[in-house]
Amino acid sequence: MSDGLPAAALLADTYLPGQLFAMVRADTRLMACLRAARSLELPDWYLAAGCIRNLVWDRLHGYAEPSGAQDIDLVYFDPASPPEHDLDLEQQLNRAYPAGWEVVNQAHVHRWYRGPLGDPTTQLKSTLDGLSRWPEQATCIGLRLDAKDVLKLAAPCGLEDLFTLRWRRNPRVADNATVLRRAEEKRVAARWPRVLIGD
């Protein structure tokens, strides 16, 4: 679907993707990052998490400039690629377009990630599977730009929390204490005072 959702993550609120795409297309930095990521031709890739959430929440708060650090999370899925390749990709991206890149191959996350209680995660099946397991629903979002400059969205938890300014847990993986701790670490209340934190 053009500038729309994959079948695995269709939303009832179909107007929200359009709002998101408009914000992204108006942001020259994020569009440049999308083009830089696309140039790597990685399988099943998305820019994800904070770089999207931060943009939307800054806009919804009326900020003319970014409210804080704007790291760029690039995720992809390639079981054949060695884990150390992620660092090579980060260095390549930062040389081409310095932006504080963090690159993570979701095919290897199960080797090092531990959940809120220290429990290991099961092996992921795709990037979308990885997105669906991130702690906050407003962060479970990925965007990519195809060869025709069409935006593609993955939103396994929907976009409602993103646009209603909710920082709450993804019930599939996180408890409320984890989400509250992460909100403090990321200074959510100070950075975006209209955000409602917790369940």
C-alpha cells in the first residue's frame, strides 16, 4: 500500500498514518536519514523508535526545534550477517551523514537482550516481530523509504499512543515499573510535559 501499512500492522485509525507521513516529509533531517539508510539496501530495514516518536511529540508540543538528542535507530533482519557488521554500518552511515546512528540486526537480538526481569528473549522472526516487543507502545514504530520514495510504515501496536501522547507499556513484554523507570531515564516528563506516563 502506498504510504501505508503492511498487512501485518493495519490500523483502524487510517488518518493517523497520513499525519505521520506529513510530519516526516516536512523534516529534512529525517528524510535525509531515510535516504541514507535506503542506500545500504539492507533486508527488512526500518528507521524506528525514538527518532520517530521524538519528531511527533516535538511537533505535537509545538517545538520549532528538536527538544533533545535525536539519535537514529536503524533496524533490519539478516541472519546471514555477522553481529559485528552492525558497527561497520554505523561507521559507514556516520561518515556519509553524521546523525548518531545505532544499527541493530534483529536476527541476533536474542543473543544479548534480556527482558525486564532478566529473562532472555526468543529468537525473532522479522524486524516487525522485533518492533512488536519493544517496551512502550508509542515506540513500536518503524518507517522506511522505498525506491520510489514511498514511505512504508510498520506499527504493530498502532499509532494511538504516539498521537495521544501516551507513554505506557507494551503489555506483551513490559511491566509498568520498567516503563516508569525508562521514562525517568529519558526525561520524558521534562521534555514533553503533556505526555501521560504509565497505565
